[in-house]
Amino acid sequence: MKLVDAHCHFDFPQFDGVRDKTLEAASRDHLAGLVIPGVRRADWERVRSTALAHEGLYYCLGIHPWFVAEHSSRDLEQLEQIIQTRPERFVAIGECGLDRLHGTMEDQYPWFEAQIELALKNGLPLVIHSVKTHDEVHATLRRKNWVGRALLHGFSGSYQQAEKLIGQGCFIGVGGVITHPRARKTRDTVARLPLEALVLETDAPDMAPEGVQAGANSPAYLRQILECLAGIRGESVDHVASVIFANTRQLYARALW
């Protein structure tokens, strides 16, 4: 069995001093690697250096909707220049997207669209942040003629929204939220979706699973999420793990797990 955490903020300061210990613990539960998304230019170098310092770690670079105000067009130009060097272990653009609860959608749209265009131009997948904007994300991808692969990270929408996003090339990120019994809509959605459309993520240190203190999430809990997903779907842990590992490799085609 091999597991990959498809979205983990392993560069965040919460992991300072404990990264080796965390990876060792996670590897005992079959973690083969993880992907670190970049959220702002100021952190891009930290993201890159964290990934390169550990075997099995890969990274993305992008501009998150929460941080668009601190960026300029020069940052997008810099991102494109980085991409064109084909840097080692760089696998996607993101985290980018839309968030109805933080800032204004009017400000976020141009940045999301620009990163979609950049991904299309360079044949790269996207890592998408979407909070109460699943319909808008779908409409934007469709309007921009998106034909690639994407991760809809931290999905908590409806089954119908998930179906539309899958049809637009998205994999649905399944994280700690499904371990909470109160998350009935999300649990029902991931139970019904095609297994071939799902990937596992922790979003650590956030999005903690049941029984884990808020802000203390870790890639070591990915196995817990896997077992919960298998139980919800009524499928074996080994089967779910095998299919999802293949999905993650398809999403991040440049990664070599």
C-alpha cells in the first residue's frame, strides 16, 4: 500500500523542528509522499526548499485568493519564468481559486483566470481552493476551456456540484472533514462519487480529522482518512488505497512515487 497526501502545507512553521519525525511516523502508515501547495510569492522559496529537503515530497506554486492584494502582475511573470525552467519536483500551479468568505470575488477572479491560463499554456495541473464557489469555479474553468487535470481541494459541496467539476477535469480532494459524523452531505457525496475521481489530502496543519485538535493536523493522519473513506463506501481499505494512489499519480503526472 502507498498513500500520498495530495495537499499538505508541510512548509508551515507548525512543522518546524518536527518534519523528519512527522514523516517517519506517517511512513509507518504507508505514506509515500506529499505535495506542498504555495499560496503567496513570499513563501515560494520556503515551499520549494522544504520539498527538496525530503524524499517523496513535491510542490506547487501559486497565488491563493486570500493573498491576491499583496501581489502584482510581476509575480505572475515570475511564476511563468520559474515554470519555464522546469524546476525539480514542481508538479502543479496552485493553490489558486475563489473564496466567497474572504475578500471580494471581483478581486479574485482575474488572478484565478490568469493562473488557469498559465496552467493551460504550460500543460500543468491546477490546485484549486473553493469556498462556497463551486459553481463559479466550474463556470470559470468551462469559460476558459479548461482541458487539463485539477484538484478541487477540501471539497464540501453537493454531489451534483462534484459531478460537474469531475466532468471538467477535476479530482475531488477528500480530507479530514469526512471523519466528522456531522458532515453528512460531504460523507454522502464521497460515498456516491466514482472512486476514480477521488484523492486523499490532509491540508495539514488545518482541516483536522475527528479527535485531533484544531490546527494540529498532520500527514500522519492520512491513514485515518483513508479508513474512514473505505468505511463510508463499503469497500476494502486496500482497494481504495490502490485506486486513489493511481488517481494521485495521474493528477500529478510529473511526480515519481
